[in-house]
Amino acid sequence: MAAVTDNPMPETLPQSSAPRDVEKGSGAAPTSGSTTGEGGGEAAVASVVRRWRREDMLDKATLILRAAAWFFSVISFLVMAANKHGDWKEFDKYEEYRYIVAIGVLSFLYSMAQVIRHVHRLSGGTDPVPARFGGIVDFAGDQVTAYLLMSALSAAIPITNRMREGVDNVFTDSSAASISMAFFAFIALALSSLISGFKLCKQPYI
């Protein structure tokens, strides 16, 4: 009788324990996989959000710099254009001063067009320049305008310094003020060109 009753026990234990092991194994794998998927998705969303915030910050910084360039440019050419005090104290008698007025007007028109364009785009409108060429237009425009401003400054500063060595009056003071405003406009566009160059390097072409 003892031999008959001891045999069923080894047979029932493996049968009852095997399904439990399978159930435990099958239940653990999906939990680990779902956690990994959720973590990867959150990281991707966070990366996209950071990129959007960086692009928005760069767009606003560019807008502020071009608005500053517009402001300084309009003051520069208006001060120089009003610098007419008779006799030799007439700005249009000097080629260097006529040049700085012309470049000031060009910088004013370029900066104003860019400000209007960016305000329209940031307010939800469509960019008049295609996205594929927008970065090139921004970078080239900032670079060329900043170079022309520096060229005008390089021409106007020497003649102004020579005049102020002989006499210092309202004409030379107005000329120096106009040159200073043109210099600030150059700084604003030079910084804007750095941002435009960075955005151009990050711009996808495919």
C-alpha cells in the first residue's frame, strides 16, 4: 500500500508547477517592453520640443537685431542728410558722406523688409520667401549689408577725424553721430548674420 500511494506525488508536482512558471514568464516580458517604448517616446517628444523652442528663440533674436539695425540706420542717414550748415559744412560736398547716406538708406530698406517679413511669419502668415531659399537669403542679405556699412564707416571716419583736428563744430559733431549710428547698425546686422549662418548650417535640404 505504501508503494501505491507514494507514486502519484512526483507526477503531480511538475504538472502543477510548469504552467505557473510559463505564466510568470509570459507576464513579465510585456511589462519591460512597454516601459522601454514609453521612455523612448518621451525622449523623442522632449527633443522635438527643445528644437522648437531653440528655433523660436533664434527667430525672435533675429527679429530684435534687425529691428535695431533698422532703427540705427534710419537715425544715421537722417542725421547725415540734415547735416547742412552752409559754406563747406554741407554733407553732399563730400563723397564719403554721400556714400554713408546711400548705404544707410539701403540698410534701412533691407532691415525694414526683413522685420515686416518676420513679423508676418511669426504672426502665423506664410513666408514670402520659400523655405528652401530663406536661410540663404537671410545669411547673404545680412552679410552684404553689414559689409557695405563697414565700407561706408571706413570711408567716413578718416575724413571726419581730419576735420575735427582743425575745427570741432556742429558739422563734425553731426557727422560723428551719424557714423556712430551706422556702426551700431553694423553690429546688429553682424550678430544677425551669425544667427543666420547657424540656421543655414542646420537647415535640411532633402
